[in-house]
Amino acid sequence: MTLPTSSLLGAADRLLNPPPDTASTLTPGLRSRAAAVLLRLALDETLDAFWGGVSPAMTRNGRSRMLCLQWYVRPSVARRWHTTWSALSAACHHHTYELPPTPSEVRAWHQDVAELLRVLPSARI
């Protein structure tokens, strides 16, 4: 079962901007990483929906569905999609020698994801 992308974006927003009266046991770094996971999931779900309408077999092709995107949407949208997805993917993976993404970095990615989810349906060539 998948959540609607609006729910994923909302959950990421709540992680990045918790209400001031809530006691939080999560550190800002953990909140940022969790929000990045939700944002990447929203991108993946939207890309699956896009390919479901174009070529349903592409929903099972992993990374190639993102690489082929440049032939089906405007190049600027495909580049931005790949850049944002790659940054979120790197932020989702924990490495002991790297700091987690900062909340401001993830907020910027949140804006990018929201914009990409808005423009993808109308970006077809």
C-alpha cells in the first residue's frame, strides 16, 4: 500500500517543522534524514504513476525509468528530477563518516519535490 504524495509531503513537512509545543525525541539530523526518505518516496511514487500512463512495463525497471525520462519530458525537468532524486538518495543512506543533511537542505529539496510533482504531468514532450 502506498500513501498519496500529498501525505508524504505533509509528513516530511511535519518532520522538518514540528509544532513548538511537542516534545521531540528525534534529533534534527534524524528528522532531516527521515524527511528525505519520505521526499524520495514521493518522487518514486510519482514517477511510477507517470510511467504507468506512458509504458506500464517501465514501473518495474528501477533506475532505467529515471534515465529514460529525458526522452519523454522536457530536458530541464528530467535534469532537475535526476539531481533532486540523487541528492535525496544520498541523504537517505547513513554513513558513519558523513553528517546527516541539514534541515535547511531538506527544506530546499522539499520545495524542489513539490515543484517537480506539480510540473511532471504537464512536462511531456
